[in-house]
Amino acid sequence: MRAGSEPPLSAPGVSAAPVLKITGAALSRGDRELWSGLDLAVEPGEFIAVLGPSGSGKTTLMRAILGLQPLSAGSIRVAGDPVRRGNPRIGYIPQQRPLPPDTSMRARDVVGLGVSGTRFGLPIPRRGDRARVDALLEGVGASHFADRPVGLLSGGEQQRLRVGQALADAPALLLCDEPLSNLDLANQLGITEIIDRQRKDQGAAVLFVTHDINPILGRVDRILYIAGGRFVLGTPDEVLQSRVLTDLYGTPVFVLRAGDRLVVVGAPDATPHHDHDEDDA
């Protein structure tokens, strides 16, 4: 395991052609370099967790993959093509933020935006759209509240709708930017299961930004850990070690086990839960 190391040839049982390939990438915010020299190839069906303190550039990396943030150096390709805005091969799941109670849209309307909302002009219903929306609602466990006003739903129910919207185009790559924040444990497990089922059933690759590795730890193939303008990339057992994180941060950091949970102690701004965006660039 080393900074910028390449992954195994393929995740078990899947093709070796990478869904996401990042080569020699560097990102800056203003005159501050967030990180540089990032090489990452993500295979179909692979689950990559992205960890690090606030301001380390995790969300900015997501924006670069979405074509919203130019790199300072290097390149990014998704399914063999250069990044671009509105790429239907990418599904994006943001951090959960409550919608206002007076939001008039129904739950099915939110998911429907993923089915028809990317077309030019006003969305015109096509034959099969309703069936597709119904299937997505069922897939994320939202059928029983499909016709309720979205503003009256719980945070976990609203987040299921965001996941359904992200899956509308059967994406090859799922970008998950703190999708479990502000959710209780039951909803964290439910959302994680939906995402994991998509990668297992459809072969979607997953890039999952989080401050708490524990809800997804058993599903993660590799971890990209960014801190202090540096990064390490490897399996959970390779990265989540006191020695590795101490070297990365340049200060004593300890990885402790408490039952089946991992706790990182001593890392600046590396608390298990973090409720606001780590970088808004």
C-alpha cells in the first residue's frame, strides 16, 4: 500500500475495465494545494471509502469528477470518457438536508426528476416513466409514502428518495457525498444496504465520502484517506493503522477497536461524526 497505488486488476467477479480513472490529479483552492499526484482506478462493483478531516478536499474531488471543478493537473475519465457536467453514467447522492415542511412536491415527483429532469425544456412524460418511477420507489423502500408531500417525510425517508433519483439512469458510478450524515443508525444501515445492493446487482462502482467508516466498514474494498495535502490508498486493514495515520497526519494518531467499531483518536478534526460540509469549494 502506498500513496497513489493502483488497485487490484479487478474486484472479485467483475471486468477489469475501470469505471473511474484518475491520473496524476492535483487540486487547489485559491493558492492552497489540497493534494497532488493522485492516481486511482476504480473497477466495476468496487466500493471505495474516502476519509479525511474537514477541508482536505474530499467534496472537491467529487465536484471534479462531476465536471464542476477543474483539476490543477492531471485527468479524470469516467467509463473511458473525459468528465463532463450532467453525465448520466454518474449518480450523485448528497448529504441529507431536510426539505422545508411546505414543499409541495410528492415523494414520487422527487424520484421522477431523475427519470425525466435531465431532458431539455420541460419534462414531458414518456410511456413507461411512471412504471420506472414506481420501480425506483420500490427499490429504495419508498412505495408506501410515494404520494405523500416530501416536506412531511422524515430525514431518512427523504434520503431514500435522493438515492432513488440518483439510480434513475442505472449509473456505472455512484458518488456518495456524506449520504449518512444526520441519519439515525437504522436509516444509515438502510441507505447503505440500498447502495451496496446497487453495486452487487448492477456492478456500479461506489465512491463514498464519510467521516464515520463504521456503518460501511464491512462493505469497503479500499480506502482513500486524505489529510494535510497528502493521501494514502489501500485496503481497510492497510490504511486504518495507528502507524499509517500517524505518518499521514504528522502527529500521533491511534486507531482503537471497540467491539466491532473503529475509533480514530488524536487526528485533527477526525471525529466519527461531522454534520457540516468539509469543504464547499
